[in-house]
Amino acid sequence: MKDGESTAPEAEAETSLTPMDFSTFVLSLASTAMVNLGMVEDQSKMGEPDLQAARQLIDIIGVLEQKTRGNLTESEDKMLKSLLYDLRVHYCDAQKR
């Protein structure tokens, strides 16, 4: 192997990841919140929903909404608002269980 070349698994991982942009970042946070709300099955851990962790992620996304207000594209803004609404509704539902 020459200097600077990656091993096969590392090279594959680098090419399979999507470029990180704002939407990808927010969707990653939202996906983790969904796992913590018990909405998505997490293969790495089987257990009860973690509402405290979900609430923290939802709050982080809320902070991002506030801090990026006026600096997002229309589609990014709609996606962020829609995700926050859905996550907050699911969080309220999960608290009632």
C-alpha cells in the first residue's frame, strides 16, 4: 500500500457518507431523537425510550432554529420547522405512555 492510500473499509466508509450540510446535520439529530423517543428501533440497544435524551436533542434543534433564523433557504427552514413540530408532538405523546 502506498502512502496516503486508505484501507478498503476506510475508503468505502468515506465514499458512502453523504456530504455534511445543514439539512443532513439536523436530520441526524432528529433521527437520534426519534430513536430516544422509541419511534425507531435502534439495533445497537434494545430498551426503554430515553425521554431525557430525546428532550435534549429536541431542545438543541430548537436552538438551531432560533440561531439560524433568517439565514436558511426556504426548504431548510420548512424542514426544520416540520421536524421540530413532529418531534415535539411525539415527545408529548411519549410522556403520556
